[in-house]
Amino acid sequence: MSGRQGGKLKPLKQAKNKSEKVETDEDVEFKKKQREEQQKLKELAVKAAGKGPMGNQGGIKKSGKK
């Protein structure tokens, strides 16, 4: 036996105590509202991507003249 002899080895990191969080109705409603807002923003971003001066062209077109 080399190194440490006898006794229990200590772990390198202490185990974190997991505290159980009880979600209240307010927390649930807040998370639901945030998810809905994120979904709306994604839909608006997709909708706005097709509009505007560069929306359907895919870039600046060159005329080919020099």
C-alpha cells in the first residue's frame, strides 16, 4: 500500500446539496409567458426575413456591365 493508508478517502469535491425548488403558480405562469413571447419573436423574425429591400433577392445583383 502506497500513499494514504487506512480510513476513508475524502472526495475531491464535496457533493452539492440539491435543494428541491417548489415552483409556485407565479413561476409557472411567468415561464409560460416567456415561452410564448419567445415563440412570437421567432415567428416575427421569420416573417420579417422575407420583407425589405434585400428580402427576396439574396444579395446585391450585378448588372454584368463593366
